[in-house]
Amino acid sequence: MEILLSRVFAGATSGSIYVLIALCLVIVFRSSSTINFAQGEFALFTTYVTWWMTERGIHVWLAIVPAILVGFLMGAAAERWLIRPVKKRDETAVLIVALALFTGLNGLDGWIWGSDDKVFPRMLPSGEGSYITIAGARLHYDSIAIIAIMFAVVGGLTLFFNRTSMGLQMRAVAANPESAALCGVRVGRVLTLSWGLSAALSAFAGALLIPLVPPGQLGLAGMFHVLIFATAAALLGGLDSVKGAVVGGLGLGIGLALVNGYVGFLGGSMSLTVALVVIVVILLVRPTGLFGARRLERV
Amino acid sequence: MSSPKVIVRDSAIHRALIGGGVVIGIALALWGSGLAPFEQGQITRVMIYSIAIAGLNVATGYAGLLSVGHSAFFGIGAYTTGILVVKHGWGAWATIPAAFGICLVVGLLVGLPALRIRGLYLAMVTLAFAVAFPEIVGRFENLTGGAGGMTIHRTSLRPPEWTGFSLGEKGAWLFWLSVIVLALTIYVTASLTRSRYGLAMSAVRENEIAASSSGVNIAIVKTATFGLSGAITGAAGALFAMYMGSLYAEGSFTLLAGITLLIGLVIGGERTILGPIIGGLVVVYVPYYTSDIGGGQASAVLFAAVLLLVIFVAPAGVAGAINKFVARFMVVRSAPPVSTPALTESPVSDQAPTQNERQMS
Amino acid sequence: MSTPLFTAENLVAGYGGATVLHDVSVTVDEHEVVVVLGANGAGKSTLLSVLAGQLPALQGSFTVDGKTVGQIRPDIMLQHGISLVPQGRGTLAPLSVLDNMRVGAISRSDRREVEADIDRWFSVFPRLAERRDQIAGTLSGGEQQMLAIARALMSRPRLLLCDEISLGLAPVIIQGLFETLREINAESGTALLLVEQNAQLALDIASRVYLLEVGHVTASGTAEQFRADDSIRAAYLGY
């Protein structure tokens, strides 16, 4: 029983990380109907910025603030200057722009800060004895923290979308940009803000998750796996659904933890392959995911 | 400005031009064969990547099936060669068709989801495929040497007796092998795209629904295209294994590698013959010449910058821009249809049809 | 003669390479109800798109209260008091009815007045009030049309443009809608510019009519004149 529970706890922890990045993907998809493949690299770049500041003696929770700002600006600028001009042309061009951002940002990270792994300060409580025991299984403080943070972010986003004017505008643009424009919504501005918000959130999530995800240090390949898991989670839940991202992320995290633990021959190191299978199956069987309403393409 | 001169396809002038191209190709190959080993090795590498990108061109360029996962095909081809040579004692060059065949099958399998999954979604699947590939390699450690990699001993790469190359000349042997495979690839892709199958690929790329209602069998086009595309890139992978002598999945067959192939294709020029070759040059020489800058990371930034430039300024890539420029002076068109003499006669016959004629029609 | 509320002069507009509107001019006075008649493809929707600032005109000018309007954009036209009920209703389907209404008022800053307006339009359209928290995409066609009208009215326009609101609706519903529009025009003084294919009901509430044929205004006059004209009756009124 305690093994099951500890696997669930581990899965919920990694799942919460997937939720955070999946939310970034959802925010962009809702407004632009496209998937930002460079999302992970936005997060990585800003995490390097955070690291760089901690190297200068700034406490990590303080350093994260300008990094979030940088993230916001990056996302907004990318939408305004790189994505929007090519979106009119065709969606393949958008994808290629995203790939250019992917490669370019990753290379920039290595160029500016070097390709060696960096030690990144932990933002959440950790260390000997920093856990509580439930039914024999250990639930670490940092797990509790990240799950709590995830729910707080979800709550905050939900409040933002449902209670604020800008949130309403984003929902309107996601539903029908032409109609929204006729009502006076400045669609371009909303799109730019959506991308900015998404990148800002990924900046926050990136700094949180680097110490928690193998290899536990800051390196150039740090976000590749998380991106795949987050994508699978977002697809599973429905690309335009916040609730879906939560269910998809937690479901995927816990599911993978259980599969790795109990299904022997997979050897615990086939998570990415499982994620790939999940992605393919969802796209074949139920492309809108569990809670999604819109498809990327209409047949 | 005068309008471009029209050259009829398959006319004497056209054939002369193609012949000229072939002569240039042969001349280049001969020049390359005379290079010192290091430079020759670089050219071989360019050819290998050109073949890999040409494979990608078939699926992504011509059929519009975007893939960032061709690094996996590259890897499968390479590991096929590695395993056959190291574990089963095959002659290295004989593994090329084997790599082709295995990647053909894998490509067909990967092409199956492409029937129901399109565009950005399909790209996502290939992305996941690319990231999962090193993991799969690591899983089958007994076969592939796992995460530690696989080494092919140089004596296993000895050129066969009948070629006249000694072990020390295996670089030259590989060079000529690559020339042959590249020439074959160019021939196959050129014929393919000019054929009815090529038209079907274009139709699927432009407008799937219209293609389907025109009678194009979407399923066959998509899966076969992916199969052939993967197979060509797999053949390149086999050559790559022979070139490197050692395989390390985390280094050569990752998502970044897959993205690099796509970048090479877009910069070089999709849907052109020259494009993959330019792509190969870019993919090999840009990192080479920028390896001192930024700890080797500058090439990625440069790729990104050039890619963005291409997308915004010259979406057809370098080869596309060249084609456009040449098209100002010279265009190749198919010959106009030959009119049937019967059609040009008066449609109304002088006499009323006889009883027999009426019954026959 | 008082200044017209809104004029559009010598409009030329189209899509891609095709010109749809050729030198079209319309005028709407305060509190007027103007109808634009025309067959399919005449350019009616294009005209409204241009008037709402959605589609840029290739040539032509606009005036509001006699003053020329410079930049043309939907939010700017809204500031001038011109609001469009688009063809097909443009429902923000995943949002609730209430949220749809709120979006209509997005350019306004007077919160309390916005809430008052919402209550007001809910009383004009009780069906919407009943469904205030329902997802708009699940509403019937007639209800979505009501919602589209209410949403457009939320910006307190002086001129409401309506693009074929009768499309796909049962005659009883259409009658109700036009009656409501007539009341709104009478009580709030909102001018109306209605575009319709089959215009029997529209003519009943109209004061002036334009006839648009293949992108040209071929006739204009009062509603009585149009009703009296035999050829127009035959072509557009069905009798």
C-alpha cells in the first residue's frame, strides 16, 4: 500500500510540473489556435536568466521576478513580430518559426552561459527529514509545495479568465476573433498578451521544476522531456481547456509513475515512449482530448 | 523585358542541359575524389546529410507531411548498419539496402497515423518520436549498446576486394559510395516528382479534400511517401554509421538533429533538387566554421537566424530563389499535346450515319 | 436639412482581386430605419463589413455627424456609435449568454451602466434572461440571433447594422425580431440599417430603402415607393 501511495505522490509531483507547462500551451492554443513548440525553450532561457542572477547573490525567489518579466516580453515580442506575420500565410510556416525559436534560444543559452550543467538553487524546501508520512509513504515538503503551487496557479488563471475584463477578452478572441473585434476587442493586443502571459508562466514554472526533474541541474537539454510530457498532458486534457490540463497532467504523471513501477519489462525508462503512444492514441481516437471543445483543423 | 525562353521538356535542348548537369556532377565527383582525406571526408559528410535531407524533402517538401523526427530514421539506418556489421559480420556497403528496407517498413508504419493526423498535430507526433528514439535505443541495450553507444571496428569497414581500395582508403571508398547513393537519390526523387505519383503528392499537400475527391488515394500516397522518405534518410544513416565508425544516440539522433535536418531543408529549398544539397552544405559547414564561437553553440543561433530570414524573405529557400532567378531567362515546359487529326476535321460528316454505325456507337 | 447621422460615399471594396462594391453611397439620418435590398451576391454583407470597419474600403469616405472619419477600424467605428450584428450571428459559442453580453460592452468603462443595460436587454429579450448562464453555443438559432442583437446593442450604438438577421429562422421568430427592432428604434432612437434578401417584413418598419444590384445602388427611395413598384415587388417581395 505504501509503495502504491509513494508512487502516486511521485506521480502527482511530476504531474503538477506537467500541468504548469501544459497550461502555458493551453493559453497560447486558446488564443492563437496553434501550439508553441518553443515553449520549453522560453522557460529554459528565463531559467538561465534566473540562475545568472542567483550567481550574483540575489536570492532565487527574488531573481525570478525579472525573469518572469523577461519571459513576458519574449513571448509578446515573438507573437507580435515573428508569429503573427506568418500566421496569415500558413500554419507550416508558424511551426517552422517555432522551431527556429527552439533552436535559436537553445543555442543562445549555450552561447551566453555555456553548455555545462549548472547547479540551480532549490526553490522549495528540501533536505533530510523534510517530509510527512501518510500511511507509511513519504510525502515530501517540496512535493506538497509544487502541488499546492500548481493549484494556486490554476485558481489564479481561472479567476483571471472568468473575472477580469482582459480574461473575458481572451476568451472572446479564442471563441471567435472576428466577433470579438466587432465588439471592440483589440484582437492583436490580446494575442500578444496571451503569448506574454504564457511565457511569463513558463518562466515561473521553469525555475521551479529544474531542480525537481532529472538530472536536477540546469542544462541545455533540460526542457526536452518536459515539453513532450506537457504536450501529451495538454492533448489528453484538451488543448483549449484549463481543467483538462490539470486532469491530463496529473493523470499522465501518476499514470507514468504507476506504469514505471508496476510494469516490469518497461524497465522504468520508457516514459517518453509511453508519452509518444499516448499522443498518437489521443490524436487517433479523440483529438479534442477529454475536455477540449475545438480542433486545430476542421476536416 | 523579354519573356523567358521556353524549353520543351525532353526536347534536344532540354536533354543537352540535363546532360550538361550530369557532366558537371561527374566533374565535381572526380574533383572530390582527388581531395586530401580530411576535406574529402567533409564532402562525404555533406553528401550524407544531403541524402538525409533529400529523404525528408519527399515527405515534408513534396507531400507536405511535416516531420522533425527524421533523426530517428537516420538513427535506425545507422544502427541497422552497426548491428549487421558488428553482430552479424555483414559487409558494410551491403547494409545500405537493408537500412533502406527497414526504414521503409518503419516509415510505412509511421505513415499510418498520418492518415488521420494532420499538420501541426502530425509534427507533434514526429517530435515525440524524435525525443523517444534515444530512449528506445537505450532500452534495447543488448542490441544497440544502449546509452553507451556502439563502435564499429575499422577493419569491419574494409572496402571489398573488388573495389581495389585498401583498408587505408576506406575514406575514398565511402566517398564514391556516397556519390552513387546521392546520384540514385536525385534520380529517384526527380523521376518521382515528375510522375503521376508526384502530382498526387502535390495534390495531397495543397488540398487534401480536393485531392481525395479527384480520386487520389490519400492513404496510399501518405503512407508510401513516408515510407520512401524514411527509407532514403535511413540509407543516409547507414552511410553515416560507416563514416563515424561509432554510434551514440544521445549525440547524433536527437530532436535537435531532427530539427537541424528540417532547417537544412527549408534553408536549402523545399521541393527542389538542389535544395537538399545546399542544406547538406549548410548543416555541415556552418557548425564547422563557427565551432570556435560561443563554445560551439553559435551555429544553432545562426541556423535560427538564417531560417527566420528565409521564412520571411525567401520562403522557397536558396534553391527556390535560384530557380526563380533562372526562370526569368529560361523555363521548362511540357510539350503541348499533339492534336489528333480526326478532331480537327469537320464534326459533322457529309452523310447521315448508316444503320451499322449507329448501332456500334 | 439636418446633418445625417452617417454617410458613406463612393465606396469601392472587394476581396482579393475581385471588386464587389462599385461606387456605393448610402446615408442614414438620426433615428431612421433604412433597408438595403439585394439578391445573393449583390454585395450587401460586404457593404456592412465596410461600414462596420471590418473590411477596409479601397476607395470612398465616411462621415459621422457631418465630420469625416479618418482611420477605419471596428473599435473606432464603435466609438462613433456604429455597431454590427454580423451575418451568421457571430456567437461566442463557449461563453455564457451573460459573458457574450459583457463582451459587447467591452469598450465601455461605466460598469454600473453596463449592468443596467444588461438588465434592460434581458427584459426586452426574456428568453435570454432565462438562459443567462447557459453556454451560448447551445442556444437555438432564434435565441442566438437575439443574443447577437443584444450584444451589439450593449455598446449603446447610435446606428445598428443588421446583416440578414432573418436567415434560417422561422417566420414567427422573424416577425418577433423585427417587431422588437421597431420598438428599439421607437424607444431608444437607435437608427437601423438592415440588409435583407427577402424584405417583406423589413419594408414594414423601414422609412427608406436602397436597392443593391451586383455592387451598384440601382434605386433608392421611400418604403412606399418601393412597395408600389411592381418589378421590385416581383423580384424581392415575392408577389
